[in-house]
Amino acid sequence: MKRLLAVLAAGVPLAAALCLPVSASAATAPAATAPAATAPAATAPAATAPAATVPPVSASAAAGAFTCADISVKAPAGTTVGSVTAQRHEAGTVHVPAVPPLPAVDVPDVPAHCAVTVTLTHPGVDDHAKVQVWLPAQGWNGRFQAVGGSAFAAGDYGAALAGAVKAGYATATTDAGVSTYLDTAWALDDAGKVDTALLKNFADRSVHEMTLVAKQVVSAVYGKPASYSYWNGCSTGGRQGYMEAQRHPGDYDGILATAPGINWDEFEVATLWPQVVMNQEKTYPAACEFALFNQAAVKACDPLDGARDGLVGDPAKCRFDPRALIGKTVECDGEQETITAADAAVVRKIWDGPRTPSGKKLWSGIPVGAAFDLAATKPGADGQRVGQPFPVPAAWVATWLERQPSFDVSTITYAEFAKLFAQSQAEYDKVIGTDDPDLSAFRRSGGKLLTWHGYADQLIPTQGTVDYRERVERAMGGAHRVDDFYRLFLAPGVDHCGNTGSTGPVPTDALGALTAWVEQGKAPRTLSAAIKDSAGKTVTRELCLYPSVSRYTGHGDVADAASHRCVQPRH
């Protein structure tokens, strides 16, 4: 299961920003016994650079013999293999060191495995992308699973790798030669210009090269290739999965891409909108005031799906007007605060989303029902509240757009925001936008793409994923044809990547649903989801295949999935 994060970065909750893929979830489908016939091998030719070697890994996991030595890796096209190391780790606890802003974590009961590390460079670039491949010594399920990154980190630091090994997968990740979650020092070169080679690594190139290398290592260790290959990632990792489907359609048989950071060039600017609004309006509601608006909206729109269960089934259908709370009082840190017209105007603009000064819609806002962590404030030096810019979009704007890492994003006006939004689109859409709707090559390869996205995602508005799905339908013959290889599920009340702020049921085994689809042809019509409510009661739901929505039948416990059914939405 995904490790839920609850840490602070620059005073702003980062639980919504950083997440790990659900890689520890064991697939329910039986292990494959024959190679997949539908997904061709990646088409990139092998480079002529000499292979780096360490003593061979011989041994069949099935036979119980397993040694870590002697692996030869052929460099992917355009790269050179700098080094290859292999180290056996006995069964036990894997300690994952702290990677700021995340604390250290221990993953218990990890089986014995071989950890292979391959370093790749691109001649003339002086980059060093590290690929890690972990392979269980026994009990390999015949599958390969790659795991993605979060925020500005391209890959995993050990927790997701350990979870995948526990579930029987051979697994891999890459750091793309960049840095950690919030460290963007790699973005600019010594001349202050964007390092386009490292950005290309982060955006696309390194994941594909990792895939080619990891498949070689799997074949070397087990004496045969993996029967099926899967991608598993959320947020940045979700974006990486979509990029694989768009640009390298033969790499994976199945892609699980959760809360995907597609439309990167747009939403990374858009998520600064709450701070821009507060700074321009000179109004900074406290967290308890934001919470009051959210609670009132959920209460007003909760019944729209037929059940009073504390969840907004479709935030886009919610018409709650925040001006209804003007004059209401709420206790904040022991003091009574009164909601003002200015407070309501700020909330209304944040929910509405970014617009140009002339009123043109640029992107979706924070969904109704999502937390307002992106609109966090704190007391200023003069006692008045000030906004705290969220670190990920703040870094994108300051570093990649302004080319000044110390740029003060609190100075951005509405007009400047619109210009920055357009600049980001113009300069980076083709590099990292990850929004090409032509998935025809992925469909021809036989690949399957499965996505779920929380309706209460404050970081990556769900509507961006919905809009992309609808663009794919228009480009590829309609919903029915697209459902053959690409399915989307939306989760009411679920925060970014199913983090701890979620109030709605979170998918329990999406990876298992994907493997059953790929290997047995069982296309999922629903995704099973569950969560414990504040009283400790388990609430279950079957998330509906988009565009269907869940409706209460009018009978039975509203906390029980059996009391709900999927229906076509009302327009």
C-alpha cells in the first residue's frame, strides 16, 4: 500500500504534493507463464557503446538458486553505461534514509533480493542518471514493475521498490540524473539558462532508458524476460506513465497512472492561483475560515448523488455560493472570526480557477470539497496574515520561467500570472506537457492504461484529466473504442494520490485490476475502494467507469458499496 505522508515543507502541508505508488499491492491475477504476445519490444536501437560488466547473475529464482554477480548491460541508444554494480540483500527490513522534506522510513519483511545499479550518461552532457533494479531471490511472479517519482524527483528512494519486491515483482526506478522532491538546483546551468538536457531526462528520456536497461537486467538474472511489464506511478509518476504511452508505446503492457501530472506546463502555474488571488485582493482567510467554506459547500452539495455521506459526487455540479457565509462566525485559535464579503470573494475566485484579467478561463480551480492547503496562510511580522506559496509551483515559476530561483512569487499580479501561464505553455508544452491525445500506437501495441483520480485533489485538478480523456475520445473514435485500452475512474472525496486528507473511499487494488485486464482480458467496470471514517467504520464503494457516476439506491447502509449503483450522469 502507498505510504501516506504527513510532513511539512516551508510550513505548507506536503501530504498533497508527494506520494508513492501503490506498488506493494499484490496483483490478484495469477503469474503469467508465457510472454505477452501483444506488446512489441521498444523500438529504440541499441547503442554501440561497450557494455559495462560485473560478475554474472546466474540462478533461477524458481529453482531457489540466486547469486548477484556478472551482469552485462548494453547501453540504450544515445547513452554510455558508466558503471554496473550488483549487491545481494538478505531478507529483513529495508531502511530508507530521510530525503528532505520526507523523514526516514523502515519497510519490514522485505524478501532477499539482488539490487543492481546502472549509471547512464549522455555523451557531451555530463549527466549521470542512476537506474536501480531490485529482483526477488525467490518467489518472482514473472512480472516487471517500474515505479515513478513525485514532485521534482524522477523516481523512488526505496520504499516503493521494497513494496514491489514484497509483492513478488522485479522492479526498477531512475533518478534521471536530477535531484530530490524540492531541490531544483539542477534546473539552470552555470550561465543561468535552463538545462534542457536534464529537463529532457526528467520529462521523458530517462524513464524510457531505465525501462530498456531494467528489462535486460531481468532477463540476465532470471534467464528469461518478464512475462508482463507494468508501470506504476502517481502525480509525477502518473505523468511519466502517460508519457510512456504517448512516446514509447511498446515499453509496457499495462500502465497504472494515478492523479497524473499531465498538462504539466499549465497546472504547475495554475496551482499558484490561490496565492495570487489572496495577494492581489489583500485578503488572507485563516485555515479555519477556509474549512468553514469547505464544510458548508460539502453539506450543500452532498445530497446531489442521492446519499448524505459527506461526499460531493461531482464537484463540477456543485453550485454553492460562498457569499452565503458572509456574516457567519467561526472560532480560530480561540478567537471569533467573522466571514467577510472579501473572504467569500477570494474563495469564489479560488474555486473558479485561473482567469485572465479580461475573464478568459485558463484552468480549473481547487475542486469544491478539496482542502485548501494550497491557500495556506500564516501570521506576518505585523500580525496580519500573509500567503505561503506552495513550493512546487513556486519553484517552477521562479526557476523555469523567471530563471531566478529567488524570485518572489508573492509579487505576481493577475496580468503577470496570465503572461506566465502563456509563457509556460509556449516554452514547455512540447517538452513536458504530456497531453498528446494520439494514443493509437499504444492501442496497436496491445497496452492498457488505467487511471484513477480523486475528485478532492487540490494539487492536480481532476478536470484536467477528464479533459484529456475527452480529447482522446474525439481523436480516437469515441468513448467505446477508447474504453478498449484506456479507462478512467474518479473518486469522490479522495485527495491527491489518496493521501491522508481523503474522506472518500480510496482504491484498494488498482494494480490487481490492471493485471487482470492485461493478462486475463477482464476489463474493469468498477474499482473497489474503501476507507475508515472518523468513527473507525469501514466505508466501501465501487468507483464507476467514467463517465458513469455512483448513485445511492435508496436502500441499505450508505457506507456499503452494495447500496450504490453506477448510472449515466444527469446533464
